[in-house]
Amino acid sequence: MTPHWGGVRGLLLKHSYGGTLTFYLAWYPKGGGTRQHKLGRYPAMKLATARTEALTLQEDLRKDPDHLVKKKQAQDDVQTFAVVAANFKRLYIEKHKLRTARVIWQQIETHLIPTLGPKDFNTISRKRDLTPLFDKIEAENGPSMADAVLTVLQSICNFQTLRDEDYRSPLVRGMKRYKNNPRKRALETDEEIRAFWTATESLGTYGALARVCLLLGQRRAKVNLMKWTDIKDGVWTLGHAAREKPNCGAIKLPPFVLAIIEAQPRLAKNPFVFAALQGRGAFNAFGQYSRLMTKREQETLPDMKPHTVHDLRRTFRSICPKLGIDRETAERCLGHLIGNAIERTYDQYAYLDEMGVAFATFARHIQAVVIPRPANVVSLRGERAQGRRARTPA
């Protein structure tokens, strides 16, 4: 400990056992004894700044010996963004057991607290604080992330509005950065499907997962979280978590799909079919493998436009009518709700067999596209259909 550092009486620089250097100001209150107040850490706080703050604090204490006590009381009365965010986590995220709780809090900790954390929540300004912040998020992480964080901040502001009648949110309409146009991309031709199949052949776990997404038309997250225990006697039970979108409940897996699943390695202590490359969780390297898939597809089909895994779900639905799968069955396969609320209340039939036929029909179609039969093999069904047409009178 070095007293009176830099010519300012009472300015101290403490060196901890861990190597941290911290500036303090020592002063002597009336009644005896010595007290110390932390000014800041070196090198974040420079010596010149420490001297200035020490002199300012000494003058404030000379005028009012209770200056620090009053300052702490004032700070306790101020609700900082960090305090409000902690309350939001406890009283909203955890209370309602949000399915996306981990992602929401990660966005708050990563993008909001570092800048807004110490600020008085009621004085956060759109022009001074939020516009520069979201400009930075957009520049570093893209407009989609900026909008995701904006949505979280909107929830926090709404949360505070319900608890403080004097609070007025700085957010207004039109602050979003990303123009959300509905996607229409699907694999449109057999050539695109074959290019996709060729590309996923060498992409390991991701490739297998993407193929199952195409063959079953299910959401990526649901396929990604498939567990070995969810499959029994060739039937995959999807399950349904709280606040999760509806799904088709259970699927009789076609042999073509079951073969892909059974080919996945069973890792000790990892319950997931499509396991993470490291650790015990589900596969999580979607970003890098998605870009790699696009690159491999364009090696086979140079003009092929990029697509997402979710576009495979749209591909499934678009092909169903071509295969004679009726609308209601195709929608049920995707897990979409059919009929009004009253119909859904009374119709508790699972449609497992009907959907099973549809999934099997679709799998056979994709198998025929990606694994064409030899030229000397003729479809009897096709020959019989041609014979019937030939015998039909004009």
C-alpha cells in the first residue's frame, strides 16, 4: 500500500495478492478512526483521473462529512438498468418458465448490460443511448440480431411500465432494422434435391439431420432434440414442451428415415440422436455447416440458390400435392392445426396411420430421386397404368 501517492494526501494504490491495482482515498471522519473509499482500478482509471477524483471527494467531504452516506442513499433510490434486468429475469423469465430463457438472458448480458447496466433506467434516452447501441449491434452482428435484442428490450420496458406509473418507454415504432419478407424458397427441382443429397453426404451429423428434416418436414429444433428414448418400435414421439409450437405428435418412421437415424453413433451419456461434436448436448454448429452445405451444393449445381434447413420443411409441403397427399394430411404432417377450436376439441383422433402413409410416400419419392433405379428396371405400377390407359376407349 502506497500512501499519499502523486502528492495527493490520502490517495492510496492497493496491490492485491491476485495482482489487481486499485485506487482508494483515505480520510479521517470526526470522532476518530480512518475510512477508505474505492475510486477505481488501474489501468482503467489513470493516475491523473484518480488525483482529480480524490481532490474532488476531499472537497465534498470537507463541506459535508455525510456526503458519501447521502450519495449511497441516492444511488440506492435509483433503479439502474442492471437492477431492472435482474428483476425482469426473476419475476418474468423465471416465473413464466420461458422456453427461450437462456437465449433471452444471454442477449441481455451480451448486448445490453455492458452499455446500459449502470444507467438510471428512467433516464435512458433513445437518441443518446439506444440509437448508438443498436447501430453498433447491427454493424457487428447484423440487423436480425439488432431486432432480436430490441424485442427483448421492449419486453423489459413493458415490464417496468407495469410497475412504475411514472416510467415512459423511449422505444417507438419503426426502430427495427430488418425488413422481414416472408420466405418462399424451396428445393424446386429434382436436380436441386439431388445436389442437396450429394452435399449432405459428407457433412456428418449435420448432413444426416438435414436429410431427416427434408424427409419428415419437421422443424429443425424438433429434429435436433430427438432422443434415442423418443423412438420405440419405429415410432418417434415428438413430445411437447410448455409454450412450444404444435407438432404432429408421433411419426411412424419410414425405413429410409429409420436407416439414417440408426446410422448415427450412440455416444455414452449423450441422449441425443444428433449429438454435439463436443460435450453432451445436441448438435449446435449450424452456422458453419449451413455455409458449407451451400458451398457443396453449388459445386454440384453452380446456379443453385442458398437455402436454410427450414426451407426443407417448405419443400416437403410443396411436394405433397404432387404425390397425391391431400391437404389436411399434409398439414397434419407439419403439425399445423386443422379446423376451428371446436373441431379440434372434439376430434382427438391421432391420424398416426394416415400420416404414416404420407411420410412413407414422400420418403419413397425422395429415395427414387436421389437413388435412381437402373435403366433395366421398370415400375410395374407405371406399366399397369399405361396398359389401363391404352385399353380405355377414346
